[in-house]
Amino acid sequence: MDDSIVSHILLLSIILVFSPYLARLFRLQTAPIEIIIGSILGYFGLIGAESEGAKYFDLIAEIGFLYLMFLAGLEINLKSLKRIPKEYLIRAILFILILISLTPLIGNYIFQFNYIIIVALPLISVGMLATLSKEYGKDIGWVSMSLLIGAIGEVLSITALTILEVSIAVGFGEELIYKTFVLFLFLASVLIFYYLLKLIFWWYPELKNIMMPSIDSSDQDFRLSIGVFFIMIVIMKIIHLELAFGAFIAGLFISTFFHHKKQLENKISSFGFGFLIPIFFIHVGSSFDYKYFLPSIGIAIKIMLAMMVIRLLSSLTLIKRFREEEMMLVALSISMPLTLLVATATVGYRAGIMEEVEYNALILASILEVIFSIIAIKFFAKRVSYRIKR
């Protein structure tokens, strides 16, 4: 076995074991701790450098990200969305419309960003919401509202990113029309498949217990979940769409049709947050190039401010339904489109539209947003909890 593989395994194992203790020591969640540790080790070239070990590290981190998206989908039950008050849905849609409307004003006229950065500002990803849901519970009002906004925003963001990537690569021509058509055809197929399965399970409810038996000594529920996870990723790979979207759809499928297996979510979550997802966070930290820190820090802070300002202004749509602290929590919880920012930066940099400083600024902004937002969420969540207890 290559020495770099051994060193990567050793270092990652040490981080996995000790990061929860450091999180308790600094009174933070493990995600920012793992990102910071990853950035320090990456700076000294201990992980992530060009080597055989780094290739496996990249692969496991990619699977960790996809698994995080799978868990995010698992937090949302399509059947329960129907029971959401119409007022919540209207407010979520208004939130997103205001978010999109404010983006060109703040991104172009106030901060004068590169148009790729402007496209990145309103992006929403539910990936980090999975960690918040695990920490605070998905039945908490501001968490459930964030998940609703995140679910709608994720679909719109993936669509926007797909159109951006193709339009930069081939222009506004037949290829773009074809790619967009494939995306919408996939979404239509998912809806048809959903209603078909709903009908099948209605006629034959015993199928659910056959697929996921109540008494299960062979972990069939976990095997089926992981099988669906990888099958969706393969389908997305074949039709050349965003893999993360497929992982998210797989999580939606499991949560919608097999919510009767209460212990399943704990099984899936424990495997992810205990192994794969921390490696993804470590990888995010290690991916930043520190030689661009000073030139890019100013731009990164501006990007972070712009993203948070438009979300805070959009959260005004939640007035009368949520308290001020809860509105802040909703805004902060969807201010962490970590991987979508990295994906957008990569698309822009490869196309030659962004300079290296702007590229690294967007990467740095994505990291800073996670660290700042999670710390701020912890503060405001405590205030909300204290007020409820009173």
C-alpha cells in the first residue's frame, strides 16, 4: 500500500475520533471544526496533496457529499408536504422570489461582482440543513420552514446550475435546449413514478413490509436504501445530470414511501455523520489554496455579506408567522450552499470567465459562510429555546 494512502487513513481516523471532543471544547458543531482542521492540514500538505492517497480521499469525500444530499432528501416527506398550510408554501415561494429579485440589485449595482458570482448568490442547497435537522429536530418551526424553502430552492438551483454549465460550454443553442429538456423530462418521470408507486402501495400495502420488513435481522431496510442511493447516482451519471440531485431524489423516495421504519433514519444518519460526511467537510477545508488567502479574503467577505443580506431581507416574508430570531435562523440556515458555490466556481474557472483570485474567493466564502452561520445559528437557537422555556 502506498505511504500516502496510509498517512491519509491515519490522519482522517484521528480527526474522526477527536473532532467531536474539540467541538465540545469550543462549543461548536463538528462541521466547522472539521473544515478548519482540514484547511490546516491542507496548508501543510499533510492531506489533499497530489498523491495516490489524495485520489481516494477525493473519491470518499465526493461520496460523503452525495450521502449528505441523500440525508437532506431523507428529511423531507412528500406526503407530509401536502399537509403543510398553504400560507407556509406561499411564504416560501415569496421568500425565493424576493431572493432572486434582490440578487442583481445587490450583486451588480452594489458589489459589482463577476456575473458568475451573481448567479451563485441566490443558490440554495439543503445539504447543510441535514446537519441542522439532526441537531435541532425537523419538527421545530424554523427548521421545517427552512427545509421547505430548501427543497424548492434546491430544484431551482440545480436547474440554474445545469443551464449555466451548458450555456457556457456550448452557448445558447440546441445542446442547451436538449439538456434542459432532459432535466425537465427527468423531473416529470420522477413525478409519474411517485404517483405510480403511490397507487401500487395503496393497492398492495403489504409490499412495503416485504421490501422493508418490521422484523429485520439482515438489515434489509439499510441495504435497500443504499441500493436506491447508488442506483439514482448511476441514472444521473448516464443522463449527464447533477449527481447530487439524484442523491437528493433517492432520499425523498425512502422518506416518502418507507417512513414507517422509524429506526431506519437513525441507521442511515449514523453511518453518514459518523464516517462519510466528516470526510467531506475535511476535504472542503483542505481544498482552499492559502496563497490566495490575502488577495481573496476581501472579495470572500463581500460575497458572504451579499448572500446573507439578500436572505435576511427575503426572510421579511415570514413576519407575523415567526419571531425575529426565528426569521434570522431561517435566513442563516439557507446561507450555506457550500457545494453549489464550489460547483459554480469550478464551472466559471474552467470556462476562463473567473480569475484564480475570484475562484478562490468563492471557495473561501463558502467555507466562511458555514463556519459563521453555524456559530450564529447556535446563538439564536439558544435564545429561541430560552424564550420558549420562559
